[in-house]
Amino acid sequence: MRQQWMDGLRGVTVVAVVLLHAELTAGPLPWLAAVNQALEPYRMPLLMTLSGMLLARSLSRGARRHLTGKVRAILWPYAVWTLLDVAHLAADALAAGEPLPPGLLRRLVYDPTSYLWFLAFLFCYHVLATPLPGRLRTAAGPALVLLGGALEPTDLSRFVTLAGWFLVGDLVARVVGPRVPPTMAGRIARVRWGVLASVGRQSIVYYACHLIVMVYAVRLAREAGVTDPRATVAVAVVVPLATGALLVRLRRHRWVDALFVWPRVESTAGTEQSGVAAPGVVPART
């Protein structure tokens, strides 16, 4: 069973991603900018580390089942929500009588400026890590973090750095975790994360839907006359999280579940997890 504290921390990172996009979409607010700046060094490395902590358990099922599971639970929602992202941008452009944004069709394959880049990276990391033995993964994690930090800040350096944190998570789960004293492990397990753990358990739902929902919620609020940044930021945070919670409840219906995991005959709601958010529509980098 997935540990409560991992779900809780994952929920924290998902909320942190929502706060970042709320600032970009509905801000600015000085306090929110300060919070996001403080979270910047930790947000995505922590999310990727938590994802990596699930790697060994998934690999233990065999390479074929591991990769099949990641196609179903990571690549599929990436494709579905990328298509929705592109469709909404195209619809906005056509409604405004403007030409389609440059590079729009490229998003159907991959676009590092889209909020869904995290899912693309995560799927690549799972594929690349599949043939690597444990010892090599152990050495590669810290080395890639250092290498990525030494590179110029580009998409490549981000890819390398976060690959390192992904493998660091794997290292922590395989090597550090079993050595944690039982008393300390018991104290950690007693922490109550509440709603954050619920968000973390279904992080793929909140992550995939939040920015598209946020953009339209803020737009509707402004059209209704809401101009105070404090109010629009509240809308930008509350509405996507509430929508995510609603979609989680609706995952018992196959057509909703199919938005987040490759559909099959029997329902898989809640059984396939990508480990993300496991961090869109707004050209921003998280």
C-alpha cells in the first residue's frame, strides 16, 4: 500500500503547481509571487523524486508490464490532454478571428512550454530506466543532478537534472528507505495529511485538468466583472481543485476514467497511478 506521507507530499507539490499557474493566469499578487519564488527550487525536483520512488516496485513486475503500465497511465493522459490543450487554443484563435498560434500542431507530439511537459519527461525516464540495473541507477542519480546543474539553463539541462532527481527517488526507496529506524518510520506514518493525501493519490487528475480549467474559470470571472487580483487568484486556485475532486469522484464512470488511463474492459479507476501529479495553456515553465 502506498504510504500516506508520499501521497501527502505529492499533494503538496500539486497544490504548489496550481499556485504557480494561478499567479501567471490571474495575478499578480506580491505574497503569491514570494511563495512561488520560495517553492521554485523544490517544487519539480520533489515531485520527480516522489515519482522515482515508485520505480523499483514497478520494475519488479517485469519490463513489459512496467512499460505497458506507463503507456496506460502516463503516455495516454499526456496524449489526451495535449489534444484538449491544442483544441482549446485552436478554438480560441478561431473565435477571435486570429491565425492559429505558431507551433500549435507540434504540441500534439511534444512542446516543452506546455504544462504537460512533466508527463512527457516522466514517461521518458521510465523508458530509459527500464534496462538499467540497480547499481547503475544508484550512481546515475546524483551524477545527473550535478551534470544538469552545470549545464546552461535550457530544456536539456532541465531534462537531465530532473532525470537525476527521478533516479535519486529510486535510490531513496531502494537504499535509504529500508534503513530508516522503525521508530522514525512509525512517527512519519502517524502524520495526518488529510485532503493533501487525497490530492496526491489522484495527482494525475489534478495535474492534467487544472490549467485548462483555470484559464476558463478566470476568463469567466473577469467577464462577470471580477477584476480584483485577490478574487481572481482565489478562483484560479479553488475552481481547478474542486473540478479535480469532482473528476476523481466521476472516475467510476469509464468515459471519465478514460481521460486519465488507457481504457480497457474493466474499470481501472484508482488502480493505475503515474506517480505525478506526479506539476498548459499558459506558456509557462514550472
